[in-house]
Amino acid sequence: MDNSASIRRQIGKVTRQVARCIAAVYDMFNDYEVNLDNPHLNDLTSDDLPIFTKDVHLVRSNLLRYYDRLEHLHQQWQAIIPTNPTEENTFTTYIEKYGDYRSNLHQAVAVLEKMDSAVDQLHQEFKKRGVPFPVPTPATSDASSHDSNLDNFKAADIIMTAPAHQQPMVNTYPVRHTADSASNQMFNFVDASLLSKIDLPTFSGSLLDFQEFWERFSTLIGNKPNIDDATKFSLLKSSLKGKALQCIQGLSITSANYHIAIDILKTHFDDKVTTRHVLYTKLANLPPCDHAGKQLQQLYNQMFALIRQFCTYEDDNKEYGLGAILLNKLPRHIRSKIYDKTFNQTNLTPSALVRILTDIVKKETTLLEMEPQDSNYEDRHVFHVVSDKHQGMPTFRTKPTRKSTTTTRCPLCQKYDHLSFNCHVYPSAKSRIEAVKKLHLCYNCLSKAHFTKNCTSKRTCSYCSKRHHSSLCSKQRYSPDDSTKFSKQRGRRSQRQQDPQHHATRQSKPNHPRQKEFHAHFNEQNVSNPDAAPVADSTVTLHNTTEPQRQRNPLLMCAAVRLFNPLDESKEVRAIALLDTGASQSYITMELAEKLQLPASNEHEIHMYTFGSKLPLSIPASDHSIGIRCDNGSNRVLRVQAIPVLTKELRYAYIHDTGEHKSLKIEQNTPNVLIGMDYFWDLVFSDNFSISPLSNGYRVINTRIGKVVADNTFRYDRVNYFALDESSTTADPSKHQELLELVERFWSNESMGILDKPNETDDEKCLQHFNNSISYSEEERRYWVKLPFKTSPAELPSNRDLAFSRVSQTHENQMRL
């Protein structure tokens, strides 16, 4: 008699392997953020799709291998049960003690069916994107033999443990047939009873679609030897529509009529001559490309697909006329490049044209993507919203634009009508941070494709210059509540037209082509609380631009400095210094040199080229040494040249510090010193160098010679959201604690996984414990070491009470006899 001891041992091992493979399948799908029960592949990029397909084949082949092994062991054990009466009790005992391993078989079947459905969707996704489906490599196709065997698995219920008085358990798994492994690599793990769950391909009578339909139907249904012809015919009828269904409408669903229906369909729709004529017509009717070549990639894709399909029926060596038709659909500069490659001496066939066009399209598409998009400069929208406490009901009126530039979807609520800055579902920075955590978005660019630590974006916050998205910053001035008020008033057209106090103006500036600017005035106090007492006037300005706001006369970087004579430091004056990165040397005015009585040397003429002039300008100059005092108490001596005039009167900004508070002021003055690139970075960079943003977009640069205010054009953003309010919220101490909590939470998330004491690792503690406890026994000639989780042995218990109770119980039992 056979014994099942070895089979039971193998079943225990393989059962655990099947469970691990099932868990690996779910882990792999979770890594790609794809739901196995309802897979959606739209979020996967074209680069991730082949890798995902390869991983699917890998985990699927592993699961199939262990499933096949477990099923084979189960069949062996079921074959032993009728020959050995004791095996039935052994089987029952094994199930009760170790659990029913057959449940793993059921789970594997369910998972494999879901993966087969995912593979079908992968085929459709590759076809939809026009990407070839990757052929499984030998490493991922090692389970092909298992696929062929498992195609005939019947989803019957497995009989569970039976009592001893019933008949011995029989094998509930059918005998498996052998099929060609190469043709069955992509077979679905289903039988005829489960085919209703598969999305079968459909065919409505188009000649170009018949070949694809028949290949897919043959793979899923037609080539399955375990499905009878009547079932195949029933499934074929359910896949046909329109003209195709009418062709076989009169045939009854029988096994004999299945092959008749196939012949009818192939006679009507598998006509190579007619199909080739249809393809020829489609190629000839392709729309021509635009002159700029922006639609070149789209035309090339259509042309390439149709030509490849056209050549499968017959070679196109003689189709020079079709090649000329396709050539005339290309832009002029593309045709010129093709003529250069062929030296204008060869007539091209469609396939030869596509071969030459492939390299050209690739280069043109790459260059087109690298060029900056000029569409944003055609229509610039600038909205200024000014609230006046003394005016009445708010109104807002804009004119429709010809072109909308806002098509980006909000990554937080997934709506297209606004950006993350204006999200009303998550109106505050705190709620947006919670949404980012919940949706697992990148803190820097709000993308799902990567984590924050792997973000390659170089953008920083436009409010605090930190590395996080601007909509998550607690220092932002713009509140989405304001935009809510605007949107509520946009529908009140009657009030806009009747109220004479409310107006909307449109302006255009000559330095920006077709720039559109709107102003709207409304009473913010009356909107929020009509019964509130009037307060002082306040103005709120809101900008929404698609390009950076550039002033016609931007403020230059100037600073008030203290200058002295190096030979006589008692001679000292205050002057305005212009920091100019476009000058190679530093200059002063001759007037300043006379005030400080600087000794002159090497009087000469300098020839300076200015903008808009082809001839140089000759200016008398002399060399001088001048001292400048830095904020840290040190002095620097600069080697400069003195010229009569540096420039005209300039506007510059500076920080006015009265002791109680600081304010930004703008003045006009004539600079007497120009600091060029020879000393620029030496005077700008310092140990305390920093750049601090202001609420109005200006930047304060802390340098050696003091605080320098840079214009808001110092910041260049493709999309600039800017809000200015005369009231300061960051000055409110109640907001500081919230900001500290936000920063602390942000860095705690960024440093997740870093230990509080990184220098004290478990490995170092373990190594120290090992060195302290290791010893060598000369008698036994081996080393002894104490395990880290073992403590000093305590006093062993005597178990006296337990032994006494057992003796007493034994004595009582003997006395009863």
C-alpha cells in the first residue's frame, strides 16, 4: 500500500508557497496603484506599462507553477485514498489539524481569473496607445506548460471533509489535457462555464476590423479544444453586431453550423483585395498637415499604421502614385528634407517614405517640445479686484476671451474649473496638507508619480522660498473665500448693469501683445456683514496672470553705503550705490572723488559701447582707490574708475527702520557708485546672506553692505498668483503656533524613518554585546556567546506544590477503586 507521508509534507510546503504568491500578486498591483478587482490602466504612463506587463507575467507564472504543483499533489493523494482505507481518516485528520489546503486552490483560481482579465485590458490599452505588446521573455514564460494544463480546469466545488461512514473522497479535479505551450502562453484561466465573465471582442462589419476581431476571438474561444463548437457558436453570435450578425442570423446554434458561420464571415469580410482598396482610400484621404508642422506627429502615426497594414496584404513596390499623394500631405520644410535625403532623384513608395519620415518626425517632435510655448503670450489675463468699504453691492464683470489658458486640473479635488490655489473643497493650507497626505501627493509639485524626496522639480514656494508647493504655504495672502465672493456675483448681470458705482475697465499695455486687464470694485464690508459699522478704507488687489508681471520701469538694486578715503578715513560720505551685474568694472563719479579728495592716477579715456549704438562712446576717466564700510564692521578698499556721469536719477526701494516697525519706501536719487562684477559677489555674499520675500512680491537680500531690495521681477514664474492686502496676518502672534506646528509636521513627514539617535544603531549595540559576551572553551574547542535576548537565569522552581497535588489526586483515585 502506498503511504501519503511524503505527499503531506510537500503539500504543507507548497500551500505556503501558494499563499505567498497570492500575497505577492496583490503587493505588485498595489505598488503600481492598480486595483486587481477593477483594474484601471489610464494612470500608467507608456514607460510604466511594459514594466507593469512584465511584472504581471512574472507573478502570474510563479502562482501558476505552485498551483499546478499543489493540484498535482492533491490528485496523487486522492488516488491513494481508494487503495488504502486508513488514508481517508488521515486526510480528515490532516484537514482538521492543518486546515483545508484546498481553499488555497480556490483562492489561486480566483486570483488567476482576475489577472487574466487584467491581461486582456493590457492588450486593449497597448492597442489604444499604439504601442506593441511586449512578448514574454523565457524568464516570464516558464509556466507555459502549466497554462496549457490549467486551461481545462473546471470551476467545480471541491468536496470538503467527509465523515468516516461515507464513501471515500474522490478527486474533484478533472484530468488535464496537454496543449501546445507556445500557443497557450496568453490563454485565459477560465473554461466555458466562466466565459460569460470575459469581455469578448465585438465586430459590426468593418473590413479593417475583421482581422483583429478574428485573431482575438480565436485566441480566447476558437482555439480552445475543451469548448464544444455549439458553445463557440453561441459566443460568436453574441460578439457580432450589425451587418456581421445579419449574415449568420438564419443559422441555428449547433456544432455543425459553427464552421458554416465561420466560412460565411470569412467570405464576406476576409476579402484581401477589397480591404487593400479600403486602406488605399484611407491613405489617400488623410488630412494634410498644417504648415507649421504641429500636426506632423499625428499624421505620421496614422500614416504609419495604415501603411503597415496595407503592406501585410501585398508588397507596395509599385505604389509610387500613393507615395506621391502622401508626400504632398507633408509640410513644405519636411518635403525639402526628404528631397535632400533622396537627392530628388527617386520616386518613393509609401513604405520608403515612412522609413525616411521616421527620423525626421522624431527630430521635429523633439525640437517642438523643447521650444517655449508662445500661446501664453497671445492672451494675457490680468484681473485686479479692488474692494472699497464705502461702495455698495459687489459687482464683477469680465468679457469672454478668445482663448482659455487654464486647462489644468486641481490635483486635490480633481476638478478642471480651478487650480489648487483656488480650491474650495480644501480652502485652507492646513486642509490642503491633510489632503496631500491622504492622496499621497508630492509636497513640492502635487504629483502622484513620485514621493517628495524623489521630486526633481526645482521650483520653490513663491511666498517663503521653501521647498514645498505654494498652495500649501501658510504665509500666502490670498484666501479662496475671496474668489468665492467673486463667483457668487458673476451671475448677477442685472445688478452690474444698473449700479453706476460699479465698473469694469479693460486696459492694454503696449509692451505685452494682446494683454487683457480687468478691474472690479466692490464693497467687501457690505458683503460679509451688511450691519457692521464702517471702518477705515482698505484696498485688496488680486492678480491672476499666466506670465510674470513685468513693470515698464522695474526698480534696480541700490543701497545706501558709507564711503571713505583710504588715506584719510576722516573724510567719509554717504552715497547711493547701484549693484549692476551687467558691468565688468566698478565706477564712481568725479564729483564723489572730489568730495573725498581721492588722489587720481593714470588719467585716460575709456571707450564704452552702449545699447542701440554701433560706435563706442569716449569718456575721460581716472583710476582711484576708495573704501567702503560693511555692516559687520569691516572695511573694503575698491579699485574703481571715475567718470563724469554714471546714469540719470533712478527709482529704488529700501527698508525704512524707525525702531518700532519697518516699512518699504521708494525714492528717486542719482547713484554715485556703480559696483560691477569685479566686486559684486564679494559685497553681496556674506555669512549672513539670505533672501527674504515680502508680501508684495519684493525680495530683501541681506548683503555685506546692508539690506538690498530687489524688484518682484527678480522672481520668474510661468504662472504667477499674487495677492496684496494692507493688513498683515503674519504679524499676528496667534498664527505663529500654527506655523510652527505645520513646519514641525512637515519635517516629521520628510524625515520619516530616521531614528532620533542615529548614532546608536541596533547593529552597534548587538556588536558590543557580542564582543562583551564571547568566550572560547579550550575543553570543547569552540566559542560561546550570549544571545542578546537571553537574561540571567533565575532560580529554577522546585514544583513542590504541583508534585504534591498530583500525588494527592493519584491517592484519591486509588482509594475509589
